[in-house]
Amino acid sequence: MIYILAAFLPPLGLLFNGQPLSAILNVVLLVACIVFGLIFPVLFFVPSAHAILAVYMKREDRRHREMMEAIRQHGPPPGYPR
């Protein structure tokens, strides 16, 4: 759901994902791409791509932190060389 929001309303998707600085950067990027997008239409996709990548990277970071915390609490998986 957050990816759909990030694709269609990039700054709002970043805000809901807990990335306010990325949302501000995305608003600046959105304005610049709208202005220059009249000359190069492919620029209309840049803010959405930025938001989707930022959401993905934040979620991967969360997943990695959860995995490391589980390993710290319970030890490495069975068969893992020490």
C-alpha cells in the first residue's frame, strides 16, 4: 500500500513512511521536475522513483535491524559457523 502511495503521491508516501527530510527533498525534486518535465517528459517519473527507492531502503534497513536484534538475543541459527 505504501508503495502505491509513494508512486502516485511521493511526498505523502515518504511522510507516512516516517521520512520527513526525504519528503521535503522530494517536494523540491517534484517542483524542479515539473518545470523541466515540460522539456524532458521522462523527468515526471523521477520523484516517484525516488520515493519508491527511499521506502524500499527504509524497509530493508528495518528488516536488517530486526534480524540483527534477533541474532543478538537468541544467538546464530543452527549450523552457522562461529
